[in-house]
Amino acid sequence: MAGNPIVESVARLLATLDELGIQYYAGGSVASSIHGVPRFTQDVDLVADLKPEQAGALALKLSSDFYADAQQMREALRHHRSFNVIHFATGFKIDIFSMPTDGFHTGELARSEKRVWEVDSGSRLELNVASAEDTILEKLVWYKGGGQVSERQWNDILGIAATTQLDLEYLGKWAPELGVTALLERLLDEARQL
């Protein structure tokens, strides 16, 4: 890690999660940038195996550097919604999603691995990241849920599919469960043509 205040703010949050024994993985545009084509992102999406009873300790440990409201965290976790913490010095927002307990997401946590996120030429951070396949599946679900109109989402996953050797058997197993089989087929067809 070096130099970039955004990277430093994420590193501070991740160190706190590690200190509290809270497992996490990065998804969204951070994961797609690592696995595919890098792009600038306005925020970081983390999925955390955070329990409501851990919210107070997390908020307290972050309070010197972040806006972090324990009650907001507990409410979000109770209702399976995301919440965010905001770094005071930079205004950078980190979205934290509670981890669903279904088989797909439990497996996603288990398949996540340490990777290096390179934000710019001098700033890098090692963090747990969803696998390339899980990133594609998650983004296909978001793309479908958003009416299939987000070129940014589509280009993110197209960048992964075109540049990464994928476990097609794994994708083929979960795409029907998540309702994205037709989109996955379209994605793989487009990636082959690049």
C-alpha cells in the first residue's frame, strides 16, 4: 500500500475487519477491475460476514477515521440491506453488504482469494476478492435487475470474460440458479468475438 488516500482508507477498514475476525470479500467494480479491465471507481463494495452484535465494536474502532453508525449497521444487517462507512479525510464511501446465507454466497466467500488492487501507478492494496466467475455471476444478476441497460456493468463483465480463463462448469452450475443463463450465454458469445 502506498500514497493514495482512498487506498489508505480502505486499508484502514480492512485492518479493522481483520482485527475483529470479520470475513469479507470485495466485489463490484473493484473485483471486475482486478479480474478484467481496470477502471476508476467512486466507491468500494464489500460483502462482510458481519453479525448485528459486532456492529458496535466495528463502529467504535472506526470512529476516529470514519463516519460509522452502529445503529444504522444493525438495522441494515437485520433487514439484509447494505450500509456505508465514509472516510472523514477523503469523503470516500465504502458500501458494506451483509452476507446472505444461501449456498451461492457462502461458496463465494469460500472461493474469494487475496489479490492486488492497483488503483494507480503507485497505489496498490492486497485484499480478499470474489473470484472472476462469482464476479461475473453477481454482475449479471445486477445487470438483469437493472433492466439490462447498464453499459458499464456489461463492459465490466465482458472485460473479465475476454481476458480471463473461466471455470465454465462452475458458471454453468450457478447461472440457472440465479436466473442468468441466457445472459451468460450472450456474454460468452460476445467475449469469443473479441
